[in-house]
Amino acid sequence: MIAIKPITLLDAFVFKAVRLRALQEAPHAFGSTYAKELQFADSEWLARIERMNGESGAGFLAMDGETACGIAGSFLDENDSTRAQLISMWTAPTHRERGIGRLLINEILNWAHLRNARTLLLMVTSNNAPGMRFYERLGFTRTGRTEPYPNDPAVVEYEMSRPISK
Ligand SMILES: CC(C)(COP(=O)(O)OP(=O)(O)OC[C@H]1O[C@@H](n2cnc3c(N)ncnc32)[C@H](O)[C@@H]1OP(=O)(O)O)[C@@H](O)C(=O)NCCC(=O)NCCS
């Protein structure tokens, strides 16, 4: 059975391992890179978890027993806390298309709703068609805003959003 749990300082080692695995497995999907985050000191990993304190940020792990098989995070916009950003979305290839991504996003939606956010936003790369289809299934649509993708000038990032309702 899959359980979703908030990331806390006790999970620092698991969080680091899952995040690095995600960056290695799906390098096209994230703004950051494996090479960059591999260099992070332990203090940086701990600081990241501290920012996921449940107030302005949150992070969740999907656990299959003792094995972490998914991750997602969110932050409220500094200038507009009605807007929450979804980040770091990843399900392990061994566990895909079993509803884990949906469970993680539902957890983020619940968290953001409790913090009075009204819109959940994300950036997805133009070469990530499966990712876009996944988000569309979960009610996200393209906003029309794009940004350059820092890791590849041939790729852009599309913004997608969905309302947060009860
Ligand atoms: C995208 C990703 C997070 C989906 O996770 P998942 O756990 O497999 O997703 P779920 O099983 O919860 O799927 C939820 C819905 O999306 C659909 N879906 C999932 N992956 C899909 C795909 N590749 N193509 C089309 N639809 C897909 C499912 O069929 C399901 O639809 P339904 O519930 O209406 O039947 C996962 O494939 C992944 O980690 N990819 C690599 C990293 C990535 O691209 N992250 C996003 C970065 S912006």
C-alpha cells in the first residue's frame, strides 16, 4: 500500500536520495540538474527541508513500505500567497500509472487550500509530452505564459495552472 508523508528533517537522507534519483532519471523534467545538486552540502539539503515547514512550503514523499517511490513539493508565491507553485514532481518508473502522482498532487492541493491558496501553478518543459498529459488529466491547463528552459535553448517551459477548490 502507498502512503503519502510530509518530508521532515528525519527524512533528510531519503529526500536527498529520491531527489537525486529523479534528476538522474528524468533530466529533461526539472529546472535543476543532477550534477548541480550532487554538489550540495548536507546543510543545503537540511535548509531545503526547513523551507518545507508546512507554512509557506511543503514537501511530500510517496512510500511503498520502506521504499520512497515518489516526491512532490510546493511553495506559496512570496508576492501573492493565493498562488502556490508545484515543484519536483516525480514518480519512480517502477511505480508509474498507479495513481501515485495523483495522490501526491491531491496532498499538495489539500495543503495549499489550507493555506488559502486559490491557484496551483507549475512549469513543464515543451519536450515533456507525457508530463503535460498527466497534468491535463489532473485538471491543469496551459496559461499561455512561457519561459526559456535554462538547460537547453531548444526547449521552453510552459506554465500550467488549475484552480484549488474544496
Ligand atoms: C508525470 C509523472 C509524475 C506521472 O506520475 P504517475 O504516478 O505515473 O501518475 P498517475 O498514475 O497518478 O496518473 C494520473 C493520471 O495521469 C495519467 N497519466 C500518467 N502518466 C501519463 C502518461 N505518461 N501519459 C498519459 N497519461 C498519463 C494517468 O493515466 C492517470 O489518469 P486517470 O487517473 O485519469 O486514469 C511520472 O510519469 C514522472 O515522474 N515522470 C517523470 C518526471 C516528470 O515528468 N515530472 C513532471 C515534471 S514537470
